[in-house]
Amino acid sequence: MKVLVYIETKEGSPVQGSLELLTAAKELGETLAVAVEDKDAAEKAAALGAKVTVLKTGHASEDAQTAALEGYIRETQPELVLFSGTQIGKDLAPRLAQRFGAGCVTDVTAIEKAGEGVEFVRPAYGGTVLERLAVSGPVQFATVRSGSFAKPEAAEGSVEEKDAPVAAEALKAKVIDAAKEIAEAVDLEGADVIVTGGRGMGDAEGFKLVEELAALLGGVVGASRPAIEEGWASRAHQVGQSGKIVAPKLYIACGVSGAMQHVSGIMGSKYIVAINKDEAASIFDIADVGIVGDVKEIIPLLMEEIKNRK
């Protein structure tokens, strides 16, 4: 099977989810990788063994990326095209699938060989079940949740630049200027450690304990929807169905009850620690370690122990 990986880039670097796709592709067969415009990011992906083609379009819009990728896919004829499950990936994959009359599976967490093709595993019904999907046709498209595969080890790769001019009629929108939002500074999707605070933190002062624990662990602060609505953190920190889908190595839920909308956004986490004074809280059903007690008492003790071990 020939698999094409789209290397999504941001400020001269490939996004973490794109690099993980290289591992998934290698397990399935022959791997190709493609980036648009960003040679610096392509070279970083090549350092992990990827053979990357950089398409030079002269434009930065998603219209230009879609048109350039369409041409490259028709030229190379892969059987499977993988995108990271970011906003851009979720925009590009279905647009391209429509142009090829192909199927597109989103939010994939595993890809398994099945006969001559593959089966995709993805969460459904708010993450309460996992469903297996197979797509027919000469080419398939999928977006993959970050954290589903390991980042590949360093290896020798290559970078090739290719001119991919885009017809003027293909550009429905043009990027005039780009403003950096605060959300861009909060990398929940790429974080190895996330400490999330919920309603159980009590107030803004209590929520600062979450920030202190995250800083001590070198992690990122997350927040449940109630904490966001109370104004204890900006919406850029929201974890869950209506926020960011995350898959860190360590997820610590502090005062989070475990509503389905939140749980479905953290199921890809490798290790979950939950702290809640309600021993019947739903978050304990998915936690690897559950601590029953007052978060305002437990977090300081936890930080003290971490400092001692450091």
C-alpha cells in the first residue's frame, strides 16, 4: 500500500501530529510525504526518515494548498492520504475527498491492515464506543487524532522541491494578513503533560493551584467547560468535545467530574490521574489512578512530593 502523509507546518516546524503519521504510514507500506511551501519544516521531517516533496505554490491560502495537493495526489496515486486531526487537516481532507469522489474518515485513533485494505478505528457517541470503518475506492482520506502513534526515531530522509503553480480561478480566498491569536500560544494538542482544572477548584484563586502544578511538571494548563464559563481560564485552554481533543502522556484532572463531553476529549491520554472529593465521580471510571479528597489539600502535597523527588 502506498501512503501519502501531509506534513502540516507552523512557523517553520512540522506539527507533532504530522510527524506521528510517518510512523502510521511506515507500518502500512510505502511512505511518501508532502508539504506546501515550508522547506524548513520539511527538512525537520526529513531528519526523521521522511522523503518529503515540498510543493511551491506561491500562495498560503487553503485554496492553494487544496489545489496543489490535488495535483500531487493525481500524480503519485497513493491509496491512502493521512492528515493530522488539526483544524487545517479537518478542512483539507474532506475537500480533497470530495474532489476524488472518495471516503473520508475523521478523528481516527488506529489504522489496521485488513486483507488488501485497511480498517480505521475511531470513537463514536461521544467517545463511549469505538467503531471500525472500512472505505472502498482507489484512494482513501483520513484525519488522525494527535497522540495515536509514536513519533518516529531519527533516520536519513530527503527533501525535494517541486513547482506547483495554482490557477487563478482556484483561489477563492486570499490571505491578506495573519493575526496571531492567544489560542496559538496554548499548545494543548502537542503537550506531553496537561493539568486540567474543573468546577471543583472552587474559584479563580483555587484554579491557580492547577497553574502551579502544570508549571512544576513542565506541562500545559487545561480547563473544563465550567471552569471556562466561570472565567478562571481563557477558552484557548478548554479540553473536551467543544474544546481541544488531547492525547498527552500524562493527564491530571483536578476537580473534574468527568462529563461525557470532557471525557471524549481525553480518551487518547496515555495515563490519567484524577483528583476529586466525590468518590462516585465519573472521571474515576477512566482514570489509571484516582485520588479521593479535596484538591486544594492534595495538590499542595503532590507538589511538595514532586519537589522533593526532583
